[in-house]
Amino acid sequence: MYFSGPILLLVIYAVFFVKAIPMEIDLELNDNSSLRQAVTDNTHLWPNGIVPYQISDAYSAANKAIILSGIQEFAKYTCIQLVPRTTQTDYVIFEEHPSGTCWAGKWGQVDVGHLGGVQYVSLIASQNCVRKFNVIHELMHILGFYHEQQRDDRDQYVNVLYNNINPAFQQVSYEKKSTAQGMANNLGTPYDYNSIMHYHAYAFSTDPSKPAMTATDGCSLFGNEIQFSRVDVLRVNLLYKCPTPYKSPPPKVTYPDNNTNCQSWAASGECAKNPGYMKINCMQSCYSVTGCPSCKDDNAYCPSWATAGYCTNSGYMTYMYSNCRKSCGIC
């Protein structure tokens, strides 16, 4: 999707509006995209899970280190091989794109995954996009994954408040697509609030006091901007048919405070006064989610199965992550 004229200005405005908590603008997505959540066409998968990459020398040494730290997470938990480019013609370059926006893919194209030729991961340092979270998130797009809140079953889990969302992003980042029509591949995995591909509650909201999404259960947290979730890793391993046994999954996702002042701010009422910042950066202080009813096991044997190692057994992980969410640390 190529933005020009007034629409481009609206997109740029939206990027600066959420600059304090940057999200990529995802130029590779629009309402005409043929796929959602994960690609269904194997031609969009990187052959043998090998992704050559190059990092622009324009990045500082510190920023290069951050990019490499995100790259290393894929080797740590999956069979994906991100390798320095030599002579490959199909590769990914980490570079600040002339558009001045943070995104991944090929400018003007709508698909994700392996598209052929040079693909960008545009991380704009001045917009605070050179973060480990952004590196992992954008590489997930490069591998073939879309956003969690665009799954066709998402209305069971989040309320999308379109009236609070910048119009330029209502379709780009929030329109759901149907698996029944072959437009998505959820890989048999459950909806994952903790996915690194799930937007935070105020992403592209037109008013920092009004959320773009809320959890239907009223208490589940989402908008993990720190690490892979366990379901994220399982999906990569499933999509790319990684050999079993899989590598050990990442630790459980938690939502810590991002500022040492969070507790005092929360005590003084800032969670209500300034929710757009507090409820993203001070989740631990602003929310009490102990006993959230959606974080449960659906089988009485889940605790014993988890103790027996089924949560990390490649042959059982898909079932366990869907039916033993509490015992497997999925929530």
C-alpha cells in the first residue's frame, strides 16, 4: 500500500502522535491483503528458514547491538537462521527508509513474508524504533506473520473501539480477516494476548485518554513490548516446520513497570488521569489481574501434565497451550 498526499500526512501525524510508545505503521497491511495472522502460501516462506540480513552502517554501534540482540532471539528459540548477507539477492536490510517511518517489507506492497529481492526493516532511531521489541516484531512480519488483533476470532477476546482509532489505521491494523475463506492461518494456536504481534491498548488512539482496545474479560493485559511469547515461538516453529524436539520456550511474559516512579504516580491517581501513558508503561502499578477468569485450565489434569513436561514437549504443545493456559504459563 502506497500512501500519498493527505493520507500520507495523516499517517505521518499518527506516527508522531504515538511517538512516546512507537508502533510500526505496517505498510505491508491493508484491507485488501490476502492473508492474515500467518501466510498460507508456502512461496512466501523463506526457503529452509534462512534469512540473509544486512545492517546499515548509518546506525550507531549501540543501535547495531540492539538489532543483533533481537536477531539472536530467533536463534535462541526457533530454527530460523538469520545470517549475514554475502551475495544473496533476496535479503533483509535494516536501514532507515527515506519514508521516515518504522515498518517492514517492501514499500508499496501489501504482503508479508518472503517477497523476493530487498526487503526493509526500517527502524527510525529518532522515533525510538530501535528497540529489541521492534526488531523482533518487524522480523515476524518478514517471516510471514500479521497482527494478533486481526484474527477472525479476536472479538471473543478484545473489543476494538473504532471510534477511538485514527481512521488511517482502522483497516490497516484492526480489520479482521476470515480463516474460513482461506485468508489466514492461525496454525491451530489460541488467541494470544501476550503475543509480540498484539498491539497495546492505546495503539493509534485519537485521544490518549481513550483506548483503542479493551479485553472482553475486563482484566487480561496485552501489548507485550518486551519479548517473544511462548505462543509466538510455537507458531514460528510450526510455520517453518522446525525439527523436533523444539528448543526450550521463552520465559512467561510479564508486564513490569517501565518507570521507577510508577507506584507513586499510581498512588496519586495518575492511572485515571493519564491512562494513555500509565496503562502501558505502569501496568504492574495500574492493574490488578490476580485471578483473571480467562487465565484457566480447561482440563483437571493440566497441572499434572505440566509437571510431567507436556508444556515443553513438541508433540503436546499445541494442545497444552490451548487447553492448559494457566499451567503452561500462557497467561
